[in-house]
Amino acid sequence: GLIVNHKKIARIKRQLNLVTLIRKKRTYAQLNTQKHKVFSNILDRKFKAKRPLQKLLTDITQINYGIDKKAYLVAFKDLGDKSIVSYKLSRNMKYDFVNKALDKLCNTHKLNGALIHSDQGSHFTCKSFVKRLEKEGVIQSMSRRGECHDNAPMESFFGLIKDHLEPKEAYNFDEMKKQVDKAIYYYNYERPQIGLNKMPPVEYRRQII
């Protein structure tokens, strides 16, 4: 029932060497204000598509480069011709870089009726990502928790791309980005694939279209 000034409390704490254990107040930037929605595994490991822009996969991978530096790559893979139809390299894991890659995809391709499959990561369950797909008429599918094989072709692509990178030779983000751009260009335009009649994805797309 005592009324004590906070300055007196602070003085007593200093004298007795007491420390108050409290949680630090989180800033607005640290608060996750987006609602998240999880979708069922509609794709169900059916990784074959009859035509381009029918089924797409997406995921994020971390690339370690230089000395203790990290970059994050998001990519969208078309199962119809196995091409990478959009991607973005980022210095951090903010939602913005995934949304920019999605914007690029939506602005360059008609996706109405397409299916996009991802894991249950927050970048793909957040309100901004879900709403954009709904606006474009896209069906959203997600891997089951702990089942990386539900998105196996995407994991395989990331492994392949990293085989063509020399991350230790990149001393800044721009150098790393140039390597990623070059590797994805090679994958799309030059690297033949047995499953595409020994053609690169872009050439195969021209043939079937």
C-alpha cells in the first residue's frame, strides 16, 4: 500500500545491486501484423504438367558468400517446361523480396487458373502473398510440415544452381547477384535437359507453344 517515487526505487536498486527482469518492448517493425493462412497439399507430388503456367513451385534458399555474409534467393519454377519464370536475390528475409518476385511473375504472365505450390513458410502464408494470388486467380498449394520431398524439384533446382556458383569469390552483394543471374540464365537458356528432349527450358517452351 506504499506510494513510492520511481526514482527512489531506482536508487534502492542501485544500492542493493538489484536487476529487474523484464521483457524488452518490441518495436513496431518487430511485430508481425500480417495474418497467416495455410493451404492443403493440392499438388500432392504430381510434378508433371501438360503445359507451361499450369503448375509452379516456389521456395527460398540461403546462399553464404564472402566472409560470413548471407543472401536469400526466392525463385518460381514452371513445371511445364522447368524454367525459372521469376526470381529475386535479397540481402535479408523481409517479406518484400518475395512479393517483388511475385509481382514480376504476375506482371509478365497470365496466371489465372494456375497452381502455385510452396512450403508453409511465413513468406508464402502472409496476407500480402495470399491476397495477390487470389487476385490473379491462382490456386495455392503447400507442402506438409517436415516433408521437403513435397517440393522436391525446387530443392533440386537450388542444389543445381549452387553447383554453378562460387560464393567465396563474391566479396559483396552485387558480385553475388551477378553470379546468380549468370547461373539462372545458363539454366534457362543454355543447359539441355533430358526430360525436355535435350533442350534448355526456354527453347523447349518455344517448341511446345
